[in-house]
Amino acid sequence: MLNNSEWRIINFAAGEGNRFVGDDCAVWDEKSLVVTTDHFCEGVHFDLSFMPAEAVGWRLMAANASDVISMGSRPTHFLLNAAIPHGREETALQILSGVKRFAGKYGISVMGGDTSGAERFAFGVTMFGEKPEKPLLRSGAKPGDRVFIASKVGLSLCGYKALKQRSEGYERSKERFLYPDPFVNMPESSDKISGAAIDVSDSLLSELRLLCDASNVSMEIDFDRIPVDEELLKGSVEFGIPLERLLLGSGEEFVLLFTSDSCHDDAFEIGRVTERGSLDVSIFSKNGRLSPDDIRIFSHFDG
């Protein structure tokens, strides 16, 4: 069961039975839209001491677009809010250039927003997409489904460590952390997904648990089938991070995790959905069973 301070606050704010909360986007049936929102705060979501300012704006857009894409839609419009410290207007323009570059590349139109002064930077985006005929929900997983991820994971955490420690190399990891692209990481067969879907924003493990909770199922994951980039093997040693944490605990990957009863050759099959049992997620490897409780995942409030 996924239970941390962040989700306690979300559930309290939403109230019981809120039909809009529980997926990557709110499904607004009356307007035929899917809607999401996300914000980045300086010192929590980004650190300009080792990150280009433009990457902050790009990542903010990618985070929101990933939510829309994971619902089976495509982002079309967005609202932008910006809180800017006095005297740092030039840096703000650099951050906004990343927003504009992402929006321009994928034809997403800004509709307006708001600006304010602040002691530290904070940027928020609300993004809209057309409601698909059958939105991909977290509640769609069924026993017997296969579990897939659309791309390799772990690169974001590895890239973060490499940038922060100013390590040479790790170009794929740095690219994933600074300029994630949910469009590039979408499988071409996404229109054939028959089960549940979610984007990997907090961690692979936490998203697996969210799918299990929403669908009232359990999952068996074969750790050895999770694809491993060569940079992760090197980074695991250099940064002192267990490989299982890189693969299962890395956040802000913005790749699709989904279940389906059919084969998807353009994605990585990592497990299967089972009837609900005493454990939501069971992880097995050739070396034995991994305990999900031993995997550290990121939470903004729990550290």
C-alpha cells in the first residue's frame, strides 16, 4: 500500500469520492477534456547551481505533457503561472525559453496565466488535452494482463547525481534528467493498450503500487527483465546507489508504465497482473525476492 505524507495531503484536499482525482489527469466529461497541473519550486524541484535555466522550463512542460499522454491523449493548450524573485528577471526569461521551446516543438498553445513576485522561483502549468474515446485509467488492470514499461528507467536519478557531482560522461542520463521527452518515449502501439496506464513520475515502484491500488489487483515483477542501461551499472558503483534503487526508485522519468492483455514488441515486458493478494507488488530476481519496503523512493515531504 502506497502511504506517505504527500498522498495524505492529496486525499484530504480532494475529499472522499471525488471523481476527478485518482489518475494522471482529471477526465472532464462535460467538456470532453483531460486536465492536469504541476508546479516546480526552486530548491525542491530544481537547482540552478548545476542545471541550465532553460531545462527547468522544458522539464515543467514535460511533466505535464507526460500526464496527458499517459491518458491516451495529446496536449493542446496550457496556462502558465510564474512567481519571480526581484532582480532575477533574466533568469526567468531563460526558464521560460524552455517552456516555449517545448510548446513550440509539439504545437501546444499558451492561453494565459499569472505572474507574481516571490523570494524563490515557482512555476506552474495547467495543461489540457482532448478526451479520448476511451481514456487510459489507472483502474484498468486485470488479472492476466502483462506489465510493460515503454522505455528504460533509472536514468533520471543517475543523471541528477552525475550533474550534481559534475561527473564526466553519463550523457544519456543527463539528457533524461534535464530534457525528458514523453513523446519520444511513447510506444507506437500505445493505441492498442487494453489495461491500465500511468507515467513514471515518482518512481517505478510507487507507480506499480498506484496501479495495483486503483485496479484492486496485485503484480508480480521480474526484476531481471527491467532493462538496464550501461550508464546505470557505472553510476551504481560511482555514486554508491544500489542498482535496484536506480531502477525502482528513480523519479521524473516521464515514461509510460502500462498493462495490456496483448503483446507490445516496442515496450519492455516486466511482469504480470494477478488477483489481489496480501502483497500489492512482489518483485523476484534470479538472486531471490526483493522487499519493496527496502527500496527508497522520493517524496517531497518525507525526504
